[in-house]
Amino acid sequence: MSTALFDEPGPKARRRIKVATVAGALAAVALVALAVRQFAANGQLDATRWQPYATWPMWRYLLDGLWSTFLAAVVSAALAMALGLVLALGRLSHRSWVRAPAAAYVEVVRVIPALLLVYVVLFALPRYGLDLLLFWKLTVPLTVSNAAAYAEIFRAGIVSIERGQTEAGLAVGLTRFQAMRLVVLPQAARRVLPSIVSQSVGLLKDTSLGFVVSYGELLYSGKVLAAYNGLLIQTYLVVALIYLVVNASLSKLARTLEARQPSGGLSPWRMSRRSLP
């Protein structure tokens, strides 16, 4: 069975795709050239405006912000994956009183913007006496938001495992919980690893919402630095370059892991139809 959720394009469609790709690339190059020309005309490319970013203190400050970004992303991802696994198992439970709340959480939270959750933690919770530390004002909303996405990834991975795997575990004397923990989950985790990495890339980008709560992540550090040295364009271009390098590296890792998956493995781009009941 093909794992693609769309039909393979024919010769005409492939030609149209190539033409659109080339046209889009040319348009992007033209826009970049126009932007560079405007920057040069306004003196934004002068060496004196870029020289501060050849010094270690500037990079040390930005790298401190990058470290704070990684810390928030790692903690949020760990908590979100743990909660997502619980929700995935809940959605697959045979007990309706377990399955219904888990499904409700996933379906509701998936449509709520993470920014709205940040505002809830920042403004609503303190009114009820729950004023979190600055770090948790960012990580808690990210955990709540991304747990729903991780739950669907884990659920797809579990459902994709052949039913015979569970039956084999039960046949050798394992309980259903033991079969899930020892037989099904290890295989499911391997299949969804590329999707986990891809979702974590999105979570890393979501840490830029720390800008709202004044958490010292990379984007907020760039804002402070630009206010200090007055180099707004240069600072944000450097910050964008750092984000580009980090996220491109993680995306490359996800593609590498996907390429190493056996045929039929799950990925964020190719999902088995049987894994989405």
C-alpha cells in the first residue's frame, strides 16, 4: 500500500511544478537583490555597522540567549512528550471515561494558538493567585500546546504497529500494559522519531514567544541588543541567521532519520492511512 496521501503527479503536473519552482526561485532572488540594493542605498551595508558583530561580547550575549532558547525548548519538549504519550494512550483506551477527556483535550488544544495560552498564563492565572516564575510562563504554555501534537504523533505510531505484535505479547503471558510498554511502544517510538524531531523544530521556533513574557531567549536578547546599539536591521538579520542555521540543522536531522526508517515508517510528510482511523 502506498503511504502517500496524494496521487503521484503525472508528466504535465511535474512540468508545471518545475516551472512554478523556477519562477518562485527567480522571484525570491529578485526580492533579495532588491532588499540588498535598498540596504546599500541607505547605508545599512556599511562595514562600520556590521563591525560590532565581529566581536566576542556581542556573540556571547546572543549565544546566552540561544542557550536560554534551547533550555526552554528542551524542558517544554520533554514535558510535552510525556504528557502527549499519556494522552495518546488515553485516546486508545477501551474505557470511554478515559478516552473522552483525552480526545477532548487534543481536539480543543490543537486549535488554540500558543500565543493565547501564553496570555492566559501571563494575565489570567495571576488573578487567581497563580503567578509562575518567568521561565515557566513560557514553558507551561508551550507544553500544553505541543502535548496535543505529540499525542497525535504517538497515537499514529502506536496504531501503525500490526495488531499481531500485541497478540504475540499476550500469547507469551504478558499483560496488555506490558505488551504495550515492552513490544508496541519501542517500535512506535522508532517509527515516529522523525516526526518527533520535526515537531520539536516547531517548538523551538515557538520559544520566540518568550518575547511576550520578557524571557531572555534569542529573539528577546536581539531586541535588547538592538535597543542598546541602535543596529536594528543588523541585529535581527544576525538573529534570523542563527535561527536559520539551528532549524535547518534540526530539519536535516529529521530528514536523515526519515531516510533511515524502514519502508512504511511514519513521517510528517508521509503518514500511513491505517494510522489515522
